[in-house]
Amino acid sequence: MVGAYHLVCHECPFEGLYDERATAERERTAHESTTDHRTTLLDISEPEPAGVPGPS
């Protein structure tokens, strides 16, 4: 299965969607190094955890 990784910066409009974790991590490291911004990298290819209700 191909991955799906969403990278978003909390301090500027930088955002990306990647199908390889290594690429997403490289982009994250590069952005954080050059800007000193905080980012989040989420694996969105995984299903939601069991027991979490969906939209009503």
C-alpha cells in the first residue's frame, strides 16, 4: 500500500502531501532548519483508530 503523509507548518502556509515517508521527513527537516518553524507530520494512510466516532 502506498503511504500518504501530510506535512503542515504551524507558523506559515507551508504544507505538503507525500506518498513516501522519507521524502516527507526530508521536507520537514529542511523547512524546520531554514525557518525555525514548528511542523506536524501525519500518516493519513492509516484508518482511524477503533472506537473513534465518525462524522454524524
